[in-house]
Amino acid sequence: MNEEEKMRERILIIDDDVELCSLLLRCLEREGYEVCAAHTGAAGLNRLDEKEAVLVILDVMLPEMSGFAVLSELRKTKSIPVLMLTARDSEKDKVQGLKTGADDYLTKPFSINEFMARVESLIRRFTVLNRENPCKEKSLIFKGGLLINPVERSVSVQEKEIELTNKEFDLLYFLAKNPGQVFTKKQLYTQIWQEDYAFDDGNMMAYISKLRRKIEKKEKETAYIQTIWGVGYRFNKGAVL
């Protein structure tokens, strides 16, 4: 990403640790990004209403309004990538964050090099690539009342628009354009994240569960995404709602 592109990429940091915010802000600005910071969840959401961002860096432990609550509110209207920061290396926290709509997780303390790598990866994957080439295959997918438009990156069920995060969309689209084919959790991660398998199975299951809750009539129905026990998941070729 060149310097001109970076200056158009606005990053919002929501963290009550003023010293850490200042450090991250300086590191990001040094790399050419436009950055702003908020120290409460409410202030962060207000900033997003005032001006769009391409990435949100969100701390879990915030005063008054937790990071999970902020993320839940954010996901009602926005699908921008969110990198969550936490001082607790707890699988429960990570699963909760992923279920709520986080795109990546980083546990404090962390190195600046790792932080910058995560930021670059998220922005490259969800902003630059989507803008330059929204999808290699631009054909609509319509199955059992589910309509996927890869150019607009939109999804609707029975003509009702469904708000998905970028990763949820990519996961659904990948499965839907390969109907009937079974993919392991590792294969799905490699295809969607385009990097070596780094998540445990519980995290991938969290993504599938969240996606199902959004697109299926009932949480336990699997009209579109089927679980093949002991193997992985597939898109139901005979899906009907």
C-alpha cells in the first residue's frame, strides 16, 4: 500500500488507556495512516457516526460500556473490520468477541511489529482488495430465497437484507459457490483468511454459528449451511426456506 492510499485509510482506536492510544496513534501515523482515538465506547461510536473508518481497534475492557457492547452496537449498521485488544488471554473472551463480530484478536502485551502486521493484513484484505476487485467471480447466487451479490457484497433472505461482516460474507460466498462440497475448518480458514491456519476449531465454529443465526429462519435450522460431523461444513445444494 503506497503513502497516498494510506492517507485515505482512516483508523479509529477505542481504548481508555491514554498512553497506549498515544503510542499506537504515533506508530500508525508514522506509517501514513489517518488516525483518531476515543477513550469510551460511546465516544467511539459517535466518532464513527461523524466519519467512516476502514478499521476499528477496540479494547475489551472499557469503562461504562464494554468493548463487546460497543462491537454489538457497531455491527447493527457497519461491517468494517474490527481488531479487538484484550488483557485477558481467555478462549471464552475470544469466542464471545468473534460471535459478536470481531475480525481479529490481539492479547496485551503485544509487540508493535505484530500489531502493525495485523492492521496491514485487515486493511489489505477488507479494503484494498475489495475495492480493486470485489470478487473474482461476479455472478449472483440465488438459492432457496438466499440472494448473494458479490459485486455489491450484499446478502438478502426472502428479500430482507442481511448485514454481514466482511469475513462472514466471504465465508458464506465461498461455501455457496461450491454447493455440496465439504470443507474442513482448516480449509475454510485457509481460503477465507488466506494464511496458515491459526485459529482453533472453536473459533471457526463461532463464525459458522453467527452466520447461521443471521441467515437461517431458526438458529438450529441448517437450510443453507450443513455440518458434516467429524469433517466440516458444506452449502446445502437443496436448500429451501
